[in-house]
Amino acid sequence: MSLTYEPSVQDFLSRGPLGSFVGGENRALESSAIFPTVDPGSGELLANVKEASPAEVEDAVAVARHVFERGKWSGLAPNQRAVHLHRLADLVEARKSTLAEIESLDVGKPLSQAEWDIGNFCQTLRYYANLSVHVQYRNPIAVAQHEARTVHFPRGVCAFIFPWNFPLLLVGWGIAPALAAGNTVVIKPAEETPLSTLYLVQIAEEAGMPAGVINVIPGSGEVTGAALSRHPGLARMSFTGSPEVGRLVARECGLNLVPVKLELGGKGAAVVFADTDVDATAEALVSAITLNAGQVCCTASRWVVDDRIYDQFVSSAIARMKQVRIGYGQDPATQMGPVVSPKQRDRILGYLDKAKQQGGESLLAGGRASVPEKNGYYVKPALLAGDASNVACREEIFGPVAFVLRFRDEEEAIRLVNQSPYGLANSVWSRDLERANRVAEKMVAGNSWINAHNVFVHGVPYAGVNLSGLGGGVLGPNTFFDYMRDLSVVRPLQG
């Protein structure tokens, strides 16, 4: 299948090496190192990108701080900032087809999924824009013999390091509350998928966002990310990625006492009781594990199934996995695209091998997949079984691989779920809502879903515990106040 880019996409990709966008202009140095960003569905070059050096990181933070201190954004009334954010959402929505094609090409995901991500980005901007004009920025405190209040102010320069699986959606989850609260932002997109964020910042300029409010510095974690993490001029840092890198970011921020929000990995479980609709539940969980080729931190990769329906569930799930249409992201028939890189493909295949070496049973083998005329990084869905100590059951694989376990009673199911060191999101599947709610509250995680998985509602906090994160979450009203500092004002009253 030959691919013809939309003209606006072709124009964007053909502009030569893309680079840092700081203070409303391209500021990449001529001497900047260049790295490629590749279409994982075909293996072909999409664009060359200039890596932001530590000096460019310093420049971006300085510009963001200058703009913040001058009050060009922080000094606006909340409703004025909300107008800007709604205009940005409107223009992003108008450019939805362009952004979705860029996102699909860069990540490899099906175009329909990329379009959903762009829509979610717009919803997030609008949610926090609307929230910001309704919250109270001065809250009286009822205490004896004193007049007291808490006043909320924007923090300053907020930095964000994002992963490659949902580039623009996660940018929205991160920067929308920070911007609505009056902060300026510096964004480092993932090295593998910087394109939609670089296109977004140009849309922001067209939408009339003040220059320097949103700044983007592409580059590797080792160079650009490290320089940003250790910068003492940040008011807050947010990192989304693996626990291993999260520890490094937290360490650097800790040296400067910069508050840090870590949104990390997961090893989500789905507890399936015997009274559920087996076929419908199997289909829903297969859809969850193959969404974005399994590259979803909160997906259900451990299926904890009632022994009474185990065989029926496994049979139904395997049949559904075999039906998943693997293909190029821009092909409308595609249900699951490639994984993001050869490194990620090899990681997934490596886990399949290690699982077998540790005695795991391969119920559906998985492995490499091929797509005609496309030299991309495709893998097949896989289903494993065995002991809960198996490496594929314990560690996050980040691919379309599920591990199924049996349970015989409710207590055993809860024990199997909670033995994981992660704690991001789990689900419980049952027609008995009393039991479903009871089990949902006993699972140790930031999120429990009932008869569904991967549920994200604006206004409902989404966060992780244990190895899955710390420092606050996203999507809820409390996230808005994460990006504000509190000041207590107190006056003693004369008796």
C-alpha cells in the first residue's frame, strides 16, 4: 500500500531538521546533534530532529521564567487564560486530521486511535480551562480569634518529560492544568515521537498563546532530559515513564528540592468472576491488551480468572486474539499497529523467551508479525500461563502480551492482584455489583474499574501508588492545585 501524506503533513515533515521551539521561535543551534524519527510501521525516515543541548535547555527555562515573572501569562485573569486555552483547543480540533496523521506515523498506532487521542487532548484543555474559572483562589479558614485564609498562586516554570506511547494525549494531561493555573511550561517529548508536540507548539503560536508560555526542547533522555531534570530553576517537574528512569529524575529533582510528580509503569490485573459474560469480557480484555500494541502502562496484562470458567475464557480470548487485524497505522482496516521501535519489539520477544525458560506455558505463541510491503516492527498478540512468579507475570512488558492465572475464591484473587509491586490500575468483572465493589476497594492501586478497563473521565483523579508513581495524578481537580503554591495569610483578632 503506497502512502500519500496530507499536504500539511508533507509540508511540516519537509522543513528540514526540526528543533527547539522556545519563546515563540525556532531556537535550535546550528551545531545541535541530529537524530532521526522513524515511522515504526515502515521503518522509513519521517524527519530529522535537532537535539536540545544543555545550553538550549538553560535558554528554554530562562525564557519561560522571564515570561512568568513578567506576568504575560501568570498575570492574566483566569478567564483570560481560559479564553486562550479554548482557542488552542478549537484550533487543534480544526487541525485534527493533520495532527492525527502525524501521531499515527510517528507512533505507529491506527489512525482512528490517533484521532481519539487528539480529541482527548482538546477535552483536557477545555476541562481545565473551565475548572480554572470556577475554583476559589482565596479560601477563608475558620479558626478561633484569627482572620485567616489560604491564597493559591501559580508556581512558576513547570517542566515535563513525556513518553512515546501517547505523545499528544499525555501532553494535554500534563500541561493543561499547569497552564490553566498560570504557569509557563517546558516540554521534552520522547526522542522516538517528538513530531506532534513540535507541530502543536506552532498551532499554539497561531492561536495567540503568548510567546514563551509553551516551550518544546526535543532530545534524548541522557542529554536533554538529564539537563532539564537537574535544572534548579524549575518550580515543578512531571515525568511519565519507567520506574527506573523515574528514580533518576526524582534524584536530580531532590538535589534541588524541586517537587516532582512521577507517573510510572504498571502491571494491571483483571479479576474475572464466573458470573460474568465470558465472551464479552474476553473480547474487552483482548481489546485492552492490544490497544496501542499493548504499549499502555495501565492495561490489564494479568488476567486472574475464576477456575470454573478458566478454560472457556482462555478459548474465547485466544480466538479473539487470532482475529486482531495487524497492519499499517494508516490502513483503515488495521486494529493493531506496530510497536514503536526495534528495541521495543526485541524487548517483547525477549520476555516471551524468558517466560518459557521459567516454565511458562505458551497458550498463544505471539512472536514477529509481517505486513506486506512494510518493513516495520510488528508483533503478534501472545497469551501465557503458569505460576505467578514467572517473570512475564511480574514485570511490565509493554506489549500485546497477557498472562492468565487461576483463582478459586475471592481472597485468592485479591492476593494474586496485590502481590505486584506496581499499583496503577486494575479491574473486576462480575454481574454481582456488591462483590465487584468490595473487590475493587481491596485491590491496592490508584484506580479500580468495574466491568471495564482503561476508563479515563475528566474530573476523576487518575494516579498510581507503589512503583506506579508518586507526587499526585492527572485528570482530576486536585491536579490543578498541584500546579499552584499555597500562601497562608493570618491576622490575630483583638479580644
